[in-house]
Amino acid sequence: MNQVIEMEKQENGKSWAMARSRWGKRAAKVGTAVAAMGSSAMALAVDHTAAISAAQTDATTNTTAAVTAVIGIAAIVMGVGIVLKLINR
């Protein structure tokens, strides 16, 4: 455990040798390959910010239209109900 802590503290390029002595040559290579793949995968990630913003705008527009339609239908039904009550008197 102390070797791991010392490896984290040192930033002088000796981490490959320390990892190799601690876990063996194959494990050190696998760890380096995994780190390289992770950084390259992040570099290839596509920025979807514009698509997400467009989807949010569309969702807001659709929600506003739905609420307007529901309020309009409720107003028509209430108006028809009032007219029918007045006719029945």
C-alpha cells in the first residue's frame, strides 16, 4: 500500500518502473493500454449540445401547444355548458 501512495506522490516519470516492479510487466502494460484507450475514447466523443438544445426547444413548443389546446377545449366545454343552462331556463 505504501508503494502505491509513493507512486501517487511522485510525478517524475518513474511510475512505469514502479508499476512494473509492483504488479509485473504485463499488468503495467494492460494498465497503460486501458488509460490510453480511455483518453482516446474521450477525444472521439461527439458534442451533442446543439441537438439537445433543439430537442429542448421542440419539447417546450409541444408542451405549450398541448396546454393551450387543453385550456381552449375546457373553455369551449364550459361555454357550451353555460349556454345550455341558459336555454333550459
